[in-house]
Amino acid sequence: MTIELQPISYADACEYVKQYHRHHPAPQGHKYSIAVADDQRVVGVVMVGRPVARAYDNGRTLEVTRCCTDGTKNVASMLYAAAWRAARSLGYRRLVTYTLITEPGTSLRAAGWRILHQTKGGSWNCPTRPRIDKHPTGQKTLWEFTVDEVKV
């Protein structure tokens, strides 16, 4: 079986995430999405957008907001690597993403990403902007890939 990268629309990527992601719905928007397909069907998608944390939204940083596969081997690391190459070719200098503290990050490590730190977790719900949490609010690992990691 051959797997290869291919473009995917926002709507199709959202539908894939809705069908396969374990703990998150599709994000509200994106800058771009990339799919991996075998000879017959899409086996994974990555969605990249502006950073959710305002402190990282500096115009040169993007965030992988969803990476979702059906479990096909090596697809997640292929998507994380492709997401960085696309971001870099668009002039971005940094790409970040989060994983749950319980996830080992094997695919991220395989794609060359590094751990920046562990977050405290928690909800963004507050009296001035109430929210209903539909996602895990526990501690997370923040990963990054920057131009500094690229060997020229």
C-alpha cells in the first residue's frame, strides 16, 4: 500500500476529524489542511491555524490544531512533518501543537519536534466570557518546531 500527501478542503478535513478524532471536534477555522491517502481513501489529516493562545499569535507562528488518523502506521509523523514544511514555505518561523499529558508524542518526536514545556491545564471559562468545556482540560505538553531546528 502506498500512502501520499494530498490537499484537502476545510470541510472535508472537518468531516474526517468529526469521524475519527478521539477527544476534540473540528476547529473553528484553519490556514490550511493536509491529508494523507492510500490508494483508496484518506487515512489522516492535519489542520493548521492561528495559535489559540494569544501570546503565541505573533504573525510568524502557526499551530497544528488537529492531527487525526485512522491508525495507519507512520501517517501522523508524515502529517506533522508536512505541516512544518508547508508553514516554513509560507514564511512562518514556528509551529506549535499540544498533546495530552498521557500521550507519548512518538509521532512528533519522529517528525523532529521538541517539547517546550508542560502546561498547567484548566478551563478558559471565566465570568466575563463563559464557555462550556467540550474537551479535556487537564495538563498538556506543548511541542514546537522552529527554523532553529532546521539544518541548512
